[in-house]
Amino acid sequence: MKDVDRMIDEALGAEEADLLRRIGGKPDLVEFAIGGFGAGVGWLVYLMMAVQIAMTVAGAWAAWEFFQATDPVTQLRWGLPAAVLLLMALIIKGAVPPAVYHNRVMRELKRIELQVARTQG
């Protein structure tokens, strides 16, 4: 994979290489994730984050109550919601990385399209 990156970097024009140097190079994974907040669906990212945090807090509270319970019925009353809430929070958290990687791939495709357009024009 590094050979492909090196070949792409060698194929870059001086103008694009200078632009990448000025903006600090390629953004890393954290910058891509934070960049999702400014996209057209930023409100959805904020909503998912708020719901995920609320589920984590509620699941932790229910888990605490589960471990404090002494009889089996009370343990079930708190244990099942704790498990469901924590698993749902995990599922919501797992929905974000595919979007981040999709944005990263689309950015690289646009970069390759720009290079092809420059060589043809």
C-alpha cells in the first residue's frame, strides 16, 4: 500500500503538493471524524452522539443497579435493560467509522480524478 501512496505522491503536480503542504497534509482519522459534524448531515451526527451518550449513561446506571440487587427478579429487571442499552450504544458507535472511511476513500478518488484531469488537459 505504501508503494501506491508513493506513486501517487510522485504523480502530484507541484501546485497540488504545495497546497497539501500549506494545509498540513492529509487529515488523519480524528480530523475526518470531527469533519463529519460540519457536513450536511451534521445534525444527525450530533443526534447519534447524544443518543449514544444517553444510552451509555443509562446502561451504566442500570448495570450498577443490577450488581446491587440481591434477588433474581430485581437482577433481571436491571440486568436486561443494562445489556440492551449498552449493546445499542455500541451499535450506534459502530455506525460512524464506515462513514469516516467512505469519506476518506471518496477524497482519494477525487484526488485521482484531479490528477487524471491535469494530465489530459
